[in-house]
Amino acid sequence: MKRLPTLFLSHGSPMQAVVAGVAGGAWMALGKSLPRPRAVLMVSAHWETTVPMLTGNPQPQTIHDFGGFPPELYRIEYKAPGAPEVASRSVALLKAAAITAGIDGCRGLDHGAWVPLKWMYPDADVPVVQLSVQPELGTAHHLRLGRALAPLADEGVLIVGSGHMTHNLRDWMSNPRRQEPLKYAQAFAGWVEARLRAHDDDALIAYRDQAPEAVRAHPSEEHFLPLFVAWGAAGADGSVERIVDAYEGGALAMQSYLFHQRVEAMA
């Protein structure tokens, strides 16, 4: 089986599930253009744990983990099956890398998972496993998670990090209809892309000290950490393809990326 790329998606507001927008259109295109995966491993910013956990539920429920949105959003059910065998394989890979991990047999899929997947695989016929993030363990830990899970991409599993390139909700709420990006969000997104293309893992790991206005771009880290899992799983010499370049309310950078492992790196 041909190795699958990995993805980092800025998942936007839950309303992306209702109105596709630029990002939704890109997600639809991905679902049609990528080889059909055996399963999706979705790293969502909306599941935080102290150690890595994976969903082992064979029929995960749709979690509506938000409030104050129109009723139509709460009626959406994304009934993709789970993939307990992928969860078990992931735990084994993590343990082989000396990373303690476990399986949650009850948890469903939060909106960080099902909003993009609703557009990528609208028939909900691709099994999905979620992986949690551990904000207290930092960026290097999440890069290590990705590297440990990289073999899954050779086994038909599409590894997707679902978070946000920038995630300052206070700035977004102050002007949610703003069309132009705020300068700091644009500068941060540009810095990250340059570091990705340069394969500068050290700078990315230390982004909080090195990137322009990093703390304003991410007052808390959970929405940035999925990037490191997807990036780590792509391999040390992966290529970078930007698939979304947009902003919500000026403050939420929607930049999303497709990472391919280079053919020569696989030889």
C-alpha cells in the first residue's frame, strides 16, 4: 500500500459543519483526491489528557462540545465507525517508543474531528480513531508522538492533526466579521510556514520564544499541538503543501497543510 501523507487542519468554528467556506471546500477536495484510507487517526485539540489516549469505541458518538450555536448544528450526527484495532496498534507503537498510552472505550468524536471529516468523508464510511493532546507536556512531546506513529501512514491510516494555526478567541470575538487578517496572526502564520519549509524542528519546538507574538497567537497551546503530531509523522524530510490560506475574524488563521514524505527519503 502506498504511504499516505499527513495533514494539519485549522478546523475553524463549529459552524464550518454547516457552511463549508474556503476550508470546507479544501476538505471536500482532499476527500476526493487522496487515496482512500483504511482509517483516520484524528488528533483533536478538543481532547486533553495527562497521557496520550485513543478512542477504542467501535461506534463513537458525535460530541457537541460547544454552546450558543444554531439548533441545526446540534442535530448533526457523524456516525463513522471506530477502529479499535488501530487504537491498539497506536498504543503498541507509542509504548515501543517508551511513551505511556491508553485506550478510552467510551469517548466519542468531538467537533475537532467530525467537522472536517463531515466534508472529507460525508458518508461517514471511513473508520475514525481520536488521539488526545497533552498540553502540559509541550511541543517536543507531540513531535515525538508523531514520529512514533509514523508507521501507520504505511498501513493505510491517514494521520490528521486538527487544531488551529492561530487561536486567540478574545481577538476573534472582538470583531468576528473582520475580513483582513490582524498583522500578528499573519506574521505568526508566515513564520510557522517558513520554519516548516526549512525543516527547522528546533525553532518550531521553541516557537513560544522565537515566533512573533506567539503568546498572543496561542494564549494556550492545545490548538497548536496537533501540528507537531502531523509534522512528526511525515518524517524528517517531508514536503510541505499549503492547502488553505484564509482567516476568520482576522484573528483565527486557517492555514492548513499536507505533508508528504519524499520518495527518496523512503528508499
